[in-house]
Amino acid sequence: MQRPKIVDINGPVVKACGMSGYKVRDMVVVGEKKLIGEIISVFEDIATIQVYEETQGLKVGEEIISTNVPLSVTLGPGIIGNIFDGIQRPLEQIYNMTGDFINEGIGLISIDKEKLWDTEILVKQGDFLNEGEIFAKVKETSFIDHKVMVPPTISGEVIDVLPSGKYNLETKVLTLKDEDGKIHELKLYHTWPVRVQRPVKKRMQISKPLITGQRVLDVFFPLAKGGTSALPGGFGTGKTMTQHQLAKWSDADIIVYIGCGERGNEMTDVLEQFPKLIDPRTGKPLMERTVLIANTSNMPVAAREASIYTGITIAEYYRDMGYHVAIMADSTSRWAEALREISGRLEEMPAEEGYPAYLPSRIAQFYERAGYVKTLSNKEGSITVIGAVSPPGGDFSEPVTENTKRFVSAFIGLDKNLAYIRHYPAVNYLTSYSGYTSLIKEYYDENISPDLLRLRDKMMKLLSEDAKLNQIVQLVGEDVLPNDQRLVLEIAKVLKKGFLQQNAMHKIDSYVPLKKQFEMLKVINNLYDYSNSAVKEQIALIKIKNDDLFEEVIKMKYNIPNEDYIQYFEKLNLKIKQYYDALIKEAKENRVIENE
């Protein structure tokens, strides 16, 4: 039988002959350097392989060896707190092996299988274990209990089990006998193909918000646990910073951050900053509940394409334990560019802007792996996907942004004009939207107030009216507007500066509890209602717009603490009421005197 040999090399795409007995999606070892690759098509005895490492120096005639398994990730204790490349190779271990640069042919190493873990065995001999059931528990970090599960394809009776103790990942802690009499020896880890969605018992209705502490999101464009959202924006609009804020402050249990094709210096910032960040929920390093996948723009393009699947598979694994996981994919545009490059080398027919015709289906497949589910072990878990999109020139009509918009329910558009005036987060409140507002209404009504979403709608209308009035002002000036419309412009400024704009570097303003956000919105609404009453009494706008009072409302985000804040808001609301009551009373008295 002819041994498979390379016949053509085109960047990361390699063709080999003698491959008729091989399967699509099988992982292979390519050439003398033993590069990692994946079969993506087979025609007669010619197979096309995408290689996940640099192919420089590869020669025609070198052999291909199959591993007979698809590209998979190793799932077990040791994932949390680690930093991987696009195919789950730990970068710190690679650095210790090869230095500053990743050498070719280092193999498919993954999590440390020799480290000993304190393992609590939860089952006994004679128990019957179903697919996905938890049989052991490991304290992975001080915050995360790693629940070791039966692989989703296996079930059976426990015929042998080790007692609780210290074991490494390769220890066979459990032996199952299935209904066909087949024996399965289970370790503290198992592998799973990255392109195959992990099964669940039931997909559930989305009903809980992902609380982020960012006012423009929590109130105006809420995200939901198990939901999908896109974060598009041009260069410099703050996509990465916004995702950092969400990673640090959101109430997800576990964060999976995928740096997909980002610039090396930007990824370096992430890798340096994340280990130093303190988790506000635990007071311990944020890395104790974070997984980083770093795939910079100068890394092999095929590994960039795989990194998204590596991240979502790891997220599904922790979801199956009953955790709420948030994925930050930065950015899916670079992933789409990797698809385009590989598609071009495969000589496939290009579609719009050179992207492959299957771009929409690939984007849909990725976002469809989000969801709020009941797991095989009868626990509730979720994956929330927040994908950054980097449209060239900030053009939201380009294919990646347009297709992403079709498959996500929250579209948080970042605006370069807002970014240029230092308004962060630079969320465009006119083009952004969230489809989760109605789904999480019951949660907001029960836990915050039935008035929250009503106030939100009122303020959204005010912002929309402000945008229309600003167009008139630019043409003919503000003086031609009646006082009630000029007041709209002034209150909109307060809303933008005092509520929508948020300082990520400020101790109080960086994160705001949802109940405090509601109190802030009530203050702005009271200011609008009372000042509007004064306008109806035909009081001069210069008196209505008390600069000191308006400035105090704007500065409440810095001056009112995040705990025991009710008394501060009561004083501020009373101050607003007393000022306008006195103003209206004075105007009425003056009117009576004039009439006499």
C-alpha cells in the first residue's frame, strides 16, 4: 500500500496523495517536522490538509501520518488560569520548551497530565452512571470546583472505583461496564472534537440578564445569560476595553477570552493585565476563573480559524458542570479573514468581498452554540457569546457585520464619533438594539422595579428626539426652538454625560449595581419632569437650567457610593423638587402681582 506523501504546498494548505482510506476532519502529522494538520477534503486518493503550524521548510514527498481522531481538545482540571494558543497548546509550557518563539513540530501538548489533584470521588461500586453525570470533584482554583463528568457518549454500571485521594489526569479512577458488556476506564479528563457541539438535555428559555455593571448595557441594551451579542466598531472605538470590562465585572462564573488574530502588542497587554486583575467578586486574581486563548495575527492562519472552536468547546465543557460561562471573541472579523484566506488557497468560488459562500453558515454555527440549557447531569448552565467585529473603516454594511447581525439578538454598535469626543463606552444608542429586553422584563420587575424598563423607554424616546433636534440646531441654531424642545437638548446632555458615559478607571464609576443604576435614572427623570413643569409655567430657560443643580446630577456617578446610596438619592431628589417648587411658586406670585 502506498504511504501518503505530500504533492503540493500552498501556505498552510497541503495536498497529499495515497489518502483514499482517510476521513475528513481527521487530524494528521505532516512531514518530518511533525506539524499538526487537519484533513478538510478528500478527492479519490488526494486529500487537502490545513496545517496549524508554519509550513516553511516543508518539502514535497514528505510523509503524512494519521492520528485517526478529529481535532480535539483535552478537557480536565488545569484549564482554568491557563493561556493557550489556538489549538489548546499551553503557551507558558511552549515558552519553557522553545523560548520566545513557537517552534514547529512541538506536537499537540495540552494541559499538564502529571500534576496531582486532590480528588473527591462521588460514586461507589454498583452505581449506574448516565452520560454526562458527575463522578468526581476537584478543587481547580479557590473559586472553581471542577466537576469530572462521564463523557457524553458513555454510560454504564460502576464495577471498580478508587477512593478519594491525590491523582494525576492519567489515573484510571473509575471503570464502567455498559449494557453491551463493554468496559470503559475513565480518567480525570476526556477529549472532545472542537467542531462537534456537546449534547445537552434541554435548551431553556432565556430569562436572566447578564449583569455587567455598565449602565448603557444593563439598562438600555441588556445582555442575557445564554444569549448572543455582537460588538462591532472601527479602529479605536474601544471594543477590547469594553470586553475587558465585561470580563472583569459581568456576573458570569467563568470567562473564556479568545484573542483571535489580534495585533501582537494588543494581545500582550491582555496577557500582562489579566493575571494582575483582581476579581471584585472574590478579591483574588481574575485568572482563577478565566481561560485565555491567544492567537495573534502573525500566528498560522489555520490555527486562527480553529481558535474560535477551541474556545467554545472549553466553554461548553464548563457549562456542562452547571456554570454560567461568558465568551469574549476578539475578533470574529479576523476569524472570517482566516476563512477567506484558506478558501482562496483552496481555489473555492469567492462570494461578497472575497469571503467564502459558506461564511453566513459558519457564523451561525458559532453563535448557535450559545444558550441557556439543562445539562445531562440535570444542572442549569449557560454560554453567553460576546463577539467583537472589526469592520474595515467602521463600515457596518460589510459582510461579516451584516451576517453577524442576522444571528445575534443584541447588537452593541460602537461609534467612532463618540470615541473621538472621549465618550466611553462609545455605544451608539440610536443604532444599537437588544432583543432580550422583553425576555428579562419579569426579572427586572421582580428584582429591581416595574418602572425600570418604562423609564428606559422614556429615555430612549428622549434620545431619539434629541437626535432630530440636533439636526435642526445644526441648520438654524438653537434659539429658534421653543423652550420645551431646548429643555430636551439639556436633559439629553445630562443623560449622556451622567448616565451613558462611564469611566472604567474610576473607583466608583467603573462598576455600578443595577439597583443604583435605576436610582440614577430616576433622578434624571425627576429633573426632566420638574424642569418641564417649570417650562409649562413659562419660566425663562436660563432659570430652569440651574448650572449647579444640573452639574450635581451629572457628577452623582462619581460622588454617590455604590453601597448605602439611598439616602444620597433621596437628598438629591428633594433638592430638585424644592428648587423647582420654589421657582414655580415665585413665578405664580409674580404673575398675581402683575395682574393686580
